[in-house]
Amino acid sequence: MSSPAESSPAESRPAAEWTIRALMEWTEKHFLQRGIESPRLEAQLLLAHALGCKKTELYTRWNEPIIEEKRTRFRELIKRRLDGCPVQYLLGEREFFLLMLDVTPAVLIPRPETEVLVTEALALLKALPTARVLDIGTGSGAIALALAHRAKAALVTAIDISADALEVAKRNAVKHGLAERVRFLQGDLLAPVAGESFEIIVSNPPYVTSAEFAALPPHVRDFEPRLALEAGPDGFAIYDRLIPSAALQLVPGGTLLLEIGSTQEEGVRERLVAAGLEVGATIRDGRHPRVMSGRRAR
């Protein structure tokens, strides 16, 4: 049988037989054969996107024939997915902390693990509702916008070195009615806020070593921005610059919260101590260390 991704469905069956059910069943089977991790879910997401409908509507329209124009669009999406493009880029969005965010290849796709960092920051904000919060390396704006959305009185600033990433972040801020709540600045680490102080500084910086980057799955290595992932031979290139600078711009009693790689707990701890910060308990995501904190003495 010809595939809806590889040639015209009309070559193998009448067009009227290419129903939502037929497309779904073929695509799920083909994705499974090609090693796609979640074949059924991705088939659903891509077909709903091609049809311009919600995923749940697929089942209420199960036997509906799909016109050639929509099948062509679906074929193109399948081909790009099988070429390695992450499904989030094909859909143009990713949910993070209950916010649906636009994502493009200019930004790292937000990961569920990073929600641990947001949760820790929100816990601090309960006692500091009007705190000045700085998000370094904001990318899509995921962390900054999640914090602004939940902590209504917080004063949030978000920095990224990439102008293209900031455009995505600003678009997401407008999308969720947060454009007046978050200040976006372009620059390297804390340079755009020199002379300012913050109660909370958060960051999910690049921390993948050069060797780890080379070994990443192709859908990550070849599609997501290297600038947001790789951090030199030992993975500490950004921490080495970020931690000392952040320590100087925390108010007395202020806290730096960092996402870390699974092997970086001791290295980050050493750097926090060297910067004069009091190291808090490491927050784990299952078995892996995920978030570390450093507090400036009062």
C-alpha cells in the first residue's frame, strides 16, 4: 500500500477511502515502524493540525473522507517528522505550566523538567509577592511567563542573547496578556541589567558538554538551537560566568535558582560556594538532581 506520506493515496485506494480513521491507522503503524516514541499521539496531533481541528474531534469525525488539499498538508507534516523535525516545531506550540506557548527553531522546546524550577521559584514568591525576578536565557519565555502568570505582583525581567528568541517570547507574552507584566531585554547574561538588584534570579542555562551534544538524538542536535544547549567541554561554561555575576546582583537574602544537568550537582555546588552563596537542598526530579539554589547572606 502506498503511504499518505510517500505518494498520493489515490494510487493505492480511492480518495473517498482516505478517511480520518484510515489516515490515523496507517500513520500510527508507520511511525511505530520508524521508531517514533509516541506514534499514536503524534499521528493524532499532526492530523488535527493538518485539519485545523482539536485532537478530540478526530474521533467524532472518524469516518469522514479527507480532501486532497488536507491530505497533502498531512503528507508534508509526516515527511518532515520522519526527517527528524520535532513535532513541537511542526505544530508551532508546546504547553508549559498550563500555558500554550509558540515555539520555533529559534528557541529550545520547553521541557516538563523545567517546571520543577518554576515550582521552586513560585514557592519563594509566596513570601515575596512583589519580588523583582530575573530570568536569564528566557528562550520562548516559558519560565518568565509562567512566573508572571501565577505571581501577579512580581516584577519580572527576562533576558536572552538571541533577538530571534526574544521575538518568540514577546509574542507569547502578548498571547497570554502578559506583555505589560514582563520586561524583555537582549544581551549576554546579566549585562542588560547591570547595577540592578533582584530578590530572585532563575535560569535554565545551557549545560550540555560538547561530547554530550554530539551524542544527542538527531531530533534535538540537528533542530534545536545549539546556543541554548551546549556549554563547552565540561558543561560549565555558562555557570562559570553566570553564578558570580548573579551573586553580586542578588539583594541580601536573595536567591539564585538554577536548573542543572544530572552529573553537575557537585560542580555547581562548588561554584555557588565560591561565589559566597549559601547552598540549599538539591531538588530532584525522580532520581536525578534538577534544581539547585544559592542564597546571599543577609
